[in-house]
Amino acid sequence: MECTRRQVSYATWRLGVFRQLLGPSLARPSRRYLSSSQTASNEAPSDAGRPPSERLPQSPLVEAHQSSPIKHRKQTPNLKDKSELNKNPWAVALASPVRMCSVTGARIPRDLLGEWGLVRKPNTENSYLLPVDLIKDSLQKRQEQESAEPEKTPYLDPAAMATDTPLTAKAIRKDKPGQELLLRMLNSLHLLKGLAKPLSKNAGKRPAISRLLPFRWKHPLGPITSRVEKQLLWRPDMVEYVLQQRRTDVVKKLEKARRRYTRLDIPGGVWSVLDIQESTTAALVDALERLGPFDRMASGAVYLLVPSSNGEPWPETVFNSSTQSEVPVFDLTTLLAVSDLTKLRETEAPHFHNVALFFRPDDRVGVETMLALWKLQRFMAEIPT
């Protein structure tokens, strides 16, 4: 099986090799010379006009595709299925891009991580590392106030590193406008407690907290000079601060969802009142069963606004016979502070004056509300009772 004549094309030689390997029943390959279109006398007339590459044995998959009556066409995505997943908070969170935790190195979906940035301490040159995703409303408000006085803040950080009192918005100058100085961290109470002691140390030339900062933030790649790096601080009450900000964020999202969907009497709507006669798990399961099935019920959750009557905590999930699946349960009486519940009930809307509600997200606002409650519940689950 060696090509001995140079004037024979490679395709013709390869066809001969195939025929030798496939058995003696196949005819010997014909030879076509480069100088002319002369072919051997033993070549079949039907193959004379076909190039040798088309006469090679074809894959069974190719033959099956050619014999199929369905023509090849571009596959169009199922827009209905996509819209259904966009309204499912768990699908949205898991479909977010995978990112790395800057502390543990774990790689998980972005929506399950928290975003942290630097915040300047008022009337000082020191800066804190705080969860800026939980205080973005305060950041935006403070940024608008500072933009109204540009002569006092000539270099305004687009990432808006600011909070309300006791911290003020004083941005760090950056050489690259629009570059966000954000790092991601797991939503874990144990992680914050473990970081408290080592990151509170300020011994040496640089504080221990500077080790968390990526190299792209530091000089000469980033805007953080060695002077700014030496003035970084870790809040001693970080756990309590993050818990408070998470609760505030949940209250804002609940109020936003309540303003978006004001009606409670729509069958299969976003808000559904659960008729619970007594504050027990069995009564909650019965109320879900009486509610009956409706569209996308499996992506909803139960909001409880009264404590359990038997003194035991509410379960995190209950079984819903209508969907044959577990339904998340969020006990707002334990997740939120008394002042937070009072704020929710101050409005004339009847939503948070009920005993229990079934909430089914219908847009991005509802999805973010569910995920904020889930993150708060996971965070508080690590608090020892």
C-alpha cells in the first residue's frame, strides 16, 4: 500500500487502499494520470464523472441523514420554555456565570455570591471592605448627591463606593473610568467569623486585609496605592452589619414586589392568601392543597408572618401535593427584625397583614425577592440557636 507513481493523485491512491482493505470483492482502483484524463479500462462508466473522494465509503450517519426526508434547517429555540425559566429563581441563579470566591477559591454561580468593595470611613483616610451589592440604593443616592457638587469630588468613582451613615461616599480616584473594583465572596456567616480575627490585625507594613485585594487593584495596575492599602480596615461588627444590611435589602425588595403587584384576589396570581386556621405545619399543608394547582406553582414559595403556635420553628420546606414537590418556606417572623415587620405592615395594603402568603415570581423583581430571602435564610441558618 505504497504510492509508487508520482503522477497518480492522492485521492486515487487512497481509493485503491480502501478497496484493498475492504476485501477482494471490490474492483481494483483505476488510475488517472495528471497529464490527461485517461482512465483504466476496468473503471465503471458510472464512476467516470465522479471524483475519487466521493466514491470513498461513507459513514452510516451520513447515509441516514441523506436518506431522511426532513431537510436540514436551523433549530429555533423554544421561547416559551426560556420565558418559563426566566421566572424561576433557582434556574436564574444556577444559570448565572460561574465566578470564583476571592477568599475560598470556590467556583459557584455568580448570583449565589456577594459583591464587596471599598468604602471610605467618614472624616478619615481609612476604608472598609463592605458588601456593596446590599447597599447599592444608598450608593446610588450618595453618588447623585456628590455629582451635584463636582467641585468637591472631582474624581467620582463610577462603582460608587459609598454608604449612608456612619460611612460617607468618597470615591477612590481611578485611572480607568468605568472599571469596577469589586470582589466576590461566599454568603457565609462562618466565613465572616473566621475572617474577623486575622483580618483585624494591622501589624507590619500592610494590614492583613490587603491580602484579599486582587493584584489588578493595586499600583501600578490599579488605583490603590501603597498609602491607601495601609489604611484599609475590617469592621469589628461585620457579622451584625451584614445581617442588618441583608434584612434591609429583603424589606426593600418585598415592598417593591408589593407595589408591582397590588392585587391578592387574582386566581393563580403573584400573591395568593393561604387560609390557615391554626399556625401549624399540618394546617399549612392543607392550605396549600386547598389552593389548588396553577401555572408555574412549583417556582413559588410560602411567606409566613406569624410564629408557630406550638413553639417549634417552621420547617424550611413543605410538600405540595398539587405539584408533587417541596415548596420553600420563609418565616418572616424570624428572618426579619420586629422593626422590619412593623415597617412592612405600616402600609394600607393588606399583603403583610395576613397569616401566610404564597408568592410566585412573575418577573425579575419577584426572582430577586426570592433569592434575597433565600440568601438571608442561608445566612441565618449558620447562627447558633
